[in-house]
Amino acid sequence: MLSLTRIALLPLAVSLALSGCTAFPVYQPAANEPTAPLKVSGWGIITFKYCVIESDKSRQQLSIDDKTLTTSVPAGKPIMLNAYRASSGYQVVHYCNARLNFTPKAGNTYVLNSGMVGEGKCFVELVREDLSTDTGLVPEPSVEPGSC
């Protein structure tokens, strides 16, 4: 039987895990690995995992440059991006996890936006830069709901 201390600490442990206070290994591209720039808008912890490697259940955190808000993702392989977010208010913590799949291409620059739209509800969206358009952005056709 669990001791009272363990029972009392269980909600705290669950809260920390859900709030993004867990550590993921930071993605470091291998030498000569093709990558694509990813600009990040919003806040939270952004991680990814490969979709093509069924045995790969691990996620890697993306290191986002504080000045440019840009990181790199591996190109040429389907990946799933996750945006973990937590927001606290009066005696309550709202947590959400939004994800999407896409296949980055070397030479393209992507923009990831994420945010909270309500208590525990969040979104994640991805577009591709295309300076030939009026807005400079176009929908990324390879985006699918995150499920891998």
C-alpha cells in the first residue's frame, strides 16, 4: 500500500510531467544531415519524433535560438512536431499538447505557430515561406494531424 507521503506527492509528479517539466534530449543534426529551418511563434516546449522509424518512440527537444526564434528540423523524413504548453491561473493549471505530422524539405523554411485558445485547449499550425506570394507564406501540403 502506498504511504500517505507518496499519495500526497502523486498529483505533484503528474502535474510536473504534464506541464512540460520533463527533459528530452536536444536534437543535434548529424554531419551532412539535410535540415530545414523552422521559425517558431508562440511559447512552450517544441519536440519532434521520426514517423518512419516504428521503434523510435523517443522525442527530441528542438533548441530554439533566443534571438531569431529559429531552429532546424531533419529534412526528407516524415516527423511529428509536438507543442507542449502549460498555463496556470488561480489554483489551476491548464495543460495541452498539440501535434502535427509533416515532411520537411531541404531548402524550404517553415513557420510553426502554437497557442492556447481556452482552458486546456491549444492549437498548432505550420506554413511554408514563399516570398513570391503577397503574404510570403503558403500552406504546407504535407501537414497532417499528428498521429505517428
